[in-house]
Amino acid sequence: MPAAMLSRRSTMHHLARWTAVTLVALTLGQPAWSASRDEAAAIAARQTGGRVLSVDRADSGRGPVWRVKVVTPKGEVRVVMVDADR
């Protein structure tokens, strides 16, 4: 089988898997897209220009959040809350 056809088949397989996972998440009432720990860390680092010290999942009045502790270039420690259900 030609390589291009294998690649297309692989892409179709991944698309079908992604669609199935999304449908299951929607059926269960969970958001189809949610921020991972790494995504939350990247968002906080980008917003502050700082270095991530820790990432913890927490609950807020609005729902689940990632509590990301960063140290800014000025040496200040800040906590950035990132919605887990982005």
C-alpha cells in the first residue's frame, strides 16, 4: 500500500477517534475541550512572563480551575487561575 494512502488512513482513524471522544464527552455532560495541566501552565507563563512553580487543580464558585503559581521576572510570586473547562 502506498505511503500516502497509509497516512490518509491514519488521519481518518485519528479523526474518527477524536469525534468519538468528543461525542462521549458531550453525552456525559463534560466539556469537549478542557485545559490540561500543561496548557494551564503555558497560559499562566505567557500572561505573566514568569516561570511556573506549581500547578494544582481546585474548585471555584464558577467550576474547576487550575491554580498556577508563578514567579515573575521581578521575583514576585503570583497565583494565576485558569479555567479548567476552557
